Amino acid sequence: MAKQNYAFEKRQKELAKKKKKEEKRLRKLEGGGNEDQTDAPASDGELKAPDDSPI
């Protein structure tokens, strides 16, 4: 039976953590904290219109 390569698993985990942290940092730069409201549909199932666009 082959022994597990713990160093490889640790490195993969660290890379995934680093990638997730970088994606979060980019989301913060782009959205400014409003990413929950922009992607989520309204309670009646329709998308909300942006405030600056005429309807």
C-alpha cells in the first residue's frame, strides 16, 4: 500500500485558500460590499432595477 503524500495535500489546501482569499479581495474592490443585493432576485422573483437607470 502506498503512503499518503501529506505535503502535496497541504500545498493544494494552501493554494485553494490563497485563491479564495484573492477572489474575495477582488470582489471587495469591485463591489464595495453590495454583492448580496446585486445578484439576488427581489422577493417577487424579478430583478431589481439599478437606481440610476430610468424605468
